Amino acid sequence: MSAATIGVEGALAVLEEASGALSLRTWMERHRAEILRHRDGRRIDWVALCRWFSDVGLVNARGLAPTVRCAKMTWYRVGKWMEARKERAS
């Protein structure tokens, strides 16, 4: 078997696991647009959302339940990252 014939699927699976199946950031990257559409400009109740994050086991980069401050910062950073990615793609 040569390197040219090895597929990328295994590497992608490893990277997905490394980013954390229960990562708050990963979850926000996947669902940010949907939340923005649903909120339609209304404020996000971060206290309620952080309670839910904790209930379902989503964690921050340190493996802890996210605080409101952490969730807001992650939300902001994910938004900036997604915006930059969109600009680079166009």
C-alpha cells in the first residue's frame, strides 16, 4: 500500500475526535447559523443555554461546563472564524 492509495476518512475521523465530540466550539460551528435564524435578531438567553450545554455534556476547551462568559466568547470567536472562512472562500 502506498501513501497515494490511502484514503482520508481515517484521518478525518481522528481529527473529529480530537476536536471533541462534546466540544462547545464544534457544536456552535455546526449550529450557529440555525440559532441566528431562529433568534431573528433577538438576544440569546445565555444562562438558559449554558444550563442546557451542561445538561447535554457540552464542554469548553478545558473540558469544563461552559460559563456564560465562556459561551459568549466562544460564540463571538466562532462567528469571526466563520466570517473569515467565508471571505477566503469568495
